[in-house]
Amino acid sequence: MNGWKEYKILDAPFEIIDGDRGTNYPKQDEFSQNGYCLFLNAKNVTTDGFAFNECYFITKEKDKILRKGKLQRNDTILTTRGTVGNIGFFNERIPYENIRINSGMVIIRPDPKGILPEYTHQLFRYLKSDFDVFATGSAQPQLPIRDLKEIIFLLPMLPEQRAIAGVLSSLDDKIDLLHRQNKTLEGMAEALWRKMFVEEAESEWKVGKFGDFIKTTSGGTPLRNRQDYYENGIYKWVKSKELQGTFIIDTEEKITEEALNCSSAKLLPGDSLLLAMYGATVGEHGILTEEATCNQAICALIPNENYPYTFIHMFLKMNKEEIINHAVGSAQQNISQVVIQNLEFIQPNNSIIQFHKMVEGYFEKIKLNIFQIRTLSRLRDMLLPKLMSGEVRVML
């Protein structure tokens, strides 16, 4: 291909920068919920880019004594331990000025004379399958830097880099806009919840137990040695890791009718709330958009005409810390259906239905946006390998 040159990552026009792993690496008691410099953790760099739901900071003084691992604008971040190959792009939209990587990440710093920052971001997304090949270890996969540097790719000239990055970035921008719109809508619903059920709470409201008003159940796992239970499945089967506080529109695995009938999995109605009961995901939840099933690590909460899904969703979100605090066990934290059923639950007269009518439109828009995000993401993921390999060329 004219103007395309083959490179090893080792020889490419960018620098690979490791984090500071020396004696000054922050200890657990040196992190805080607020501070001068955001210190990235594994949850901050996801398959969809940066996420800042759970942030830890270090002081300005601590930041000064660390030698390596400080981000500059237009750096790309690559995770190299645990979940290998997640990518973040530190562009102008990221709301933190001072950020450092942890020991399970590297910084990719491009030389703009040879490779554009936006193209670097898309290139490392494209190389994800290569990272998976070179990753070692089963309990905690790692991508050794020496292996990373041996990966080969093709690089076009700057004008074509700009055109390719422009196509892919325009899709990223639309996806990001929809994510931000959803965050705003969720925030509006949360503000209304606080106003109606916290600030304006009435003393005569009765308090009962969650299980007195909401039906709960759990799921099951069809036999794993029966591959036919999972091949050509028709029912979505939700696992704990797929609960991310929003609508669930698809699942990694699906099960067949026979699998459903031969296991403790149950078919749950749309709008059901799913709450994780075990392990690292305890307290996470999601909302079904249609009939689906789930595994036994999940408690399903079935809404009803008096307690619609919007109210239960906000209840779970606003009481997440309390739910987590009920978790027991040293090796693996867990809660039970009994714990969930015994949660303190208010009976605020007609306010719940009023709340539902006021926010239902917000949530329908959030759901629509999530479907649009999926469509745009699929288009971007289809174009990415074709553009980055030169199979499809962009008119200059």
C-alpha cells in the first residue's frame, strides 16, 4: 500500500512509559477520595475507555516524589496486568489535570511528527487481539513490555492517519455524547429522589422490610458440561459482571429452552432489577429491558404496580453502601436474599407513583440512548480493523 510502512512497536514513533514502582509507590493509607492527583486504578480504564465512578487521589507532596508515570494530554493508556488491553485516551475532555498510572498500566506517548495522538489511540484499540495473544498467566494475565514491543503493525502517512482517526473519532464523539446525556438524565432523577424522599420525607411514612413489598428470587447456572445448553440460546443469561447500574440490553451468553427447564434458572420479566450478591460485584445492579434469566449469584427484584422499576432502581443506587456493608465472608464477600428482604424500606404513600411518572421519560430516553450506543459501537468496531489495516481506504 502506497505510503504505509511496517513498524514494530519498539521502533514506532511513540514512547512507552512505565509507572513508578519504587519505594515511593503509594501505600493504601496514602489514598483519599479527594486530592491533587488522580491515581488510576483498574476500574478507571475499561473496555469502553475511562470511567471515573471510583476514584482515588494522592497529595501534591506525594505526586512530586514519584519519578515516572505522570500523564500528559494526548497520552494513550494501556492496561498490562489483570484485564489486559483496555485503553484510555487522555484528551481535553478528561476533567482531571493531574493523573498517574498504577503499576498495571503503561503510557503510550506519541511523537506527533510521526504519528497523531488520535491515531495512536485507535491503533492500540486495533491491536487488542495481539495483546491477548502475548498475555501470560491465568490467575492474573500480564502483558510483558518486551513482548509488547515486538508486535508489528502498518502505519500510513500523517494525512491518511488524520482521515482515519477522523472517521473513528466522530463515532466515539457521538457515543460519548450519548453517555454524557445519560449521566445528566440519571442525575436529574437522583436529584428528584433526594428532594422527594430525603429532604421532604414525612414523619408519618411507615417503614417496613423490603421483602414485604417486593418479590425476590434468584437464578441458576445450567450444566457447564452441556455445551448444547449454551449454543444457539434464545434467552439472555445475565452474570454478575454484566451489572453496571443501567439497562441490560444484551448478554455475553444465552441459554436454550431445555437449559432453562433443566436448571434453577428462571425466566424473569422485563423491568426486573438484578442485584449482585457475591464477590467483587456485591451491590451492583442492572435493569432488564426484556425477559431474561440470570445465574445464582444474582438476586432478582420484581417490580409491581405500587413499586415500579424506577423507584427500586433509585433505592438500590442510593442505598448501595448500606447493601455492601451487609456483606459477610473473608475469602468472598456475599449477601443473601434474606439480607435483601430485610432491608429497611419506606412506604411513602402516593409519592412513589408520582416519582415514577416524573422520571419515566428520563429512563426511556436513557434506554433508547443505550441501544444507539450499541449500534454506533458495532459500526465503529466493524470499521476499526478495516481502516487500520488498509483494507478500506479513506478518501483524502
